Amino acid sequence: MNFIAPNVNIISVMPEILLLLSGTALLFFRNCAGQGKAIPGIASAAIILQGLMIPTLWGNNIAGFNSLIVRDNFSILFQTMVGATALLAVAFSHYYLKQRKVSEGEYYALILYAVVGMNVMIAGRDLLVIFLGMEILSLSLYVLVGFFRDINESMEATVKYFLLGAFSSALFLLGIAFFFGALGATGIDNVTTAIEQSGFNIMLLMMAAALLCTGLGFKIASVPFHMWAPDTYEGAPISVASLLSVAPKIAAFAVLLRIVLAVSPATSQVTSYTIIAMAVASMIIGNITALRQTGLIRMLAYSGIAQVGFMLIGLLSPEQEGGPALMFYLSMYILMNMGAFGVAIVFSMVEGKRLLINDLSGIAAHRPFLSLAMSIFMISLAGIPPTAGFFAKFYIFKTAIEAGYLWIVVVAVIMTVVSLYYYFRVIMVMYMSEASDKLSTVSGDVTVIAVLLGVLAFATILFGIMPGSIIGIISKALAFM
Amino acid sequence: MGIYHFFAIGIILFSIGLIGFILRNNVIIILMSVELMLNAVNLLFVAFSRYLYANPDGQIYVFIIMTVAAAEVAVGLAIIVALYRRFATLDVSKINQLKG
């Protein structure tokens, strides 16, 4: 046993320190700062600032804490995506919370802590560090989901999310224990060296891979670990649901990609079977169940489960084109899913209760801009050109065919056709139904959120016409892996 | 007493927690089951680190995991208190307003 003084290298965690400090400051000053734009302003400033710090580390592979945390280009890209999502969620939250009397300081502090957790998950090179990041993220989200504790649905959502989240953490932890049993260390890179020296217990490593995939499967809400997602999204504040439906998935996919890349040479069959099962089940069950949903948020939740199924296909050939295709899909998923939730937030501001798809009937006559944006997001989620969603699906399918998984692509294409029905029903209802009075007047100032939604819709079209630039950046980031 | 004894007892404890999580309806007992699962993992870590590898990493991980478990219980009990105030019950089968 030899004790090595840790080489902390504080630069490597500067963005997280910034977020933690500003989050804690928000907790202290929640009553001092005048109600209004100050608190969300500070929160978004912190996220933007850490977002500016992260790219300065590009290409340097800065390591901290004895290489427990490594900021390679891969993690920088994923962290930028998380930051962008969190920023959108903060902007949406501002509009959502304005209607309700809550103390905003804790709310935004928890969002910042969740971003810290996700950053740690993404940059972590050791399973235990990843686990700690996952817990920071989860504990913040449990509280955020149940933030309105005088609403029954919110409490029910948070209890379901908490119990299943804690359960998945325990499974993930058992996976880490088996991983430690197999290799004698918990670093992800240890697998590669162990394979070269063939010094590991293959049975334990296989069980570890399956359990780690299970634990992360809960976080990305893939079938059969999706039960919490629809209830939680529906019960949670919609602004939290928007964050919950995108950001943890990005972080969990980053971890999955790292783990699959590391262990697949040793346990190729087990990991790919696990992923195939999760992908196919998510696509089929997510899409079929979404067909009969009447609630908008619930429909989006099942659509999210289905989208995760498509993304998982990218993990089947991670070392070839699957990794970049998955990252492209994730970045486009931010645009279209956050956009759809943003529109839902604007509409939900009127009524304050459960938003049904039929409530949107005839809304196009009163809110032509929002309806157009929603239509673009729905078309993109369905995967129809010329939107970003089409190229996201196209790249994923292409990599799967190249890797020899033709039958999965056939299933995926059939399920894409099925998904057209429920995405287009939203557009149909908005444009072709008789106007209902329920939502016809959206009150309040929605300038900022409208501008954001416009940018998102524009980007969805733009990357659908020229996806090459994003693909170029992503390939560069993955060249190091 | 060797690695297999500790491995077996760790797996058995984990399974008891798993079964409790699935079968019981009381939120507090479900939370206790999850804690049992976490502690079973702790036992596995110590066993692996003591018998398979001559490094103490696994024993140090236990402290980290205990801290995480404590944080999880703190948040969990707070949620349960708030839940009880709304629903006046801790039976998860009776808390089902969200459906679809």
C-alpha cells in the first residue's frame, strides 16, 4: 500500500466550482435580491460563464484528481450540450415560475447543482466518480420534481422518481462492485489494460456491464426501465420536465458510450445484446404507447422513450460511426425536444392544469408563430426532411446498417412510420380543428421565450439543411477516443 | 471463511432488498430496502478488496457510499414527510392520481 498525494489540478474543476459557488450564493441571497429577473439572471449568467470556460479547455486533455476527472474533447462537447439545455431550462423556468408564488433561489440553485452533477458524470473516468455525479444530479432532480409540494401530482411524481431512482442507483452500484471484483479497480481505462494482460474475471465483468447498463437505462428512461418517466414528466413542473427529458439523458449517454467503448472488446456479446434489447423494446413500446395518449406532456414522455430507442442503436457500433451519430442525434434532440416543451410551457401558462392535445385545437388562428414552431419541432421529432431530426435518424440508421444490424433498422423505420401518427395529430389539431376557447388567449409577456423558440425552430431547419458543420466538430472530438 | 461466504451473503442481502423493493407497499419500507441494497454492495466492496486484491480502495469506497446513502435518506425522508402531508398515507398503491 503506497500513499500518493493527490494531484488535484484545480483548473480541471473550475467550471463546477463556479456553478457550486453561484448556486450557494443563490441560496443565501434568495430573499435579498428583489423579486423578478435577478435570480434567474444570476443562474443563467453562471451557466453561460461555465459554458464559456469549458471550450477554453478544448484539446488540452486537462486531468485532475489523479486522472479521476479528464476533460477531453469528448466531455467538453457533452458538457456544452448539457449547459445549453440547462440554459434553456432556466429561461423556460422563469416564465413558468412567474405565475406561481415560490422562492426561486432554491429552484435555480438546484438546477445549477444538477448541472454540476452532470458535468462530473461526463468528465469522470472512474465509475465511483461517475456514481457521485449521478447522485448529485439525482438528488437535485428529486427535489426539483417535487418543488411544488402543495400539488398532489407533483408529490406523487417525485415519490415515483425518487424510489425508482434510488433503486437504479443501487443497481448501478452493484455493477461498480462487480467491476471492482473483476478488475481490482474502478477506473474505466483499467479495462483496456486488463484485457491486454488478460487479468480479469470475465463473468464478473459481464454482470458488471449488464448492471451498469441497467442503472443508466433508468436514467435515460429506456424500456424496460421507463415506468417512472411518463408519471414524473406529467407531475413535475413542465420547466423541470423539459430539463429532465433531455439533460440527464445526455450525461447518461456520455457515460454509456464510455463504458461500452471500454468493455465491449471483452464482453462484446453481453453488452450488445443488452443494448439491442433495450433499443428495440424502447422503440416499439414507446411509439405504440404514445399513440393512445391524450395528454401532451405524456405523449412527449413516450415519444422521448421512443427517441431513446433510436439513440441506443448508435451504441451498437461505438468505435466506428455510431459514437458521432449518437452525439449528433443528442444535440438535435436538445433542439426539438426543448422546443416542444417550451411551446407546452407557453400554452400551459393559461390554464395551469393538465394540458391535453385537444386543448390545442384551432390554436393556429390565434398564435400562428407558436403553432408554426411546434409544427417544426413535431416534424423534426418524426424525422421528416428538411429538419434536423431526419439527419439524426439517417446517420444512426446508416451506422447500424454498416455494422450489420439490418433488422434493427427495419424495426426502427417501421416505428418511425408509426410515430408519424401521434406527431402529426398535434399539427392536425392545431391547424384543422375548430378553435376552442380554452387556450385562445395566452396572457403575459412571452418575448424572451418566443425568441428562444424561434431560434430553436430556425436551428432545427438549419441543421436539417446543412448538418455537415456539427458532424465535423463531433468527429474531431471523438478522434481522440 | 473466504471470499465466497462474503460474496454469498452480499448477494443474499441485495436480493432481500430487491424483493422488498418490489413487494412492499409502504414507502418507508421501500426506502429501507434500498438502503439494504446499498449496504449489501458495501459488504461486497470490502470482501473483494480484502480477499481478491491486496488494495484498500474498496474499503475506502464504503465511506463514500455511506455518505451518499445518508444524503439519499435525508432527501427521501423529506419527500416522504411532504407526501404524507398531502396524501395522509404512505401506501404507494393508494397514491395513483397520475395514469395513462
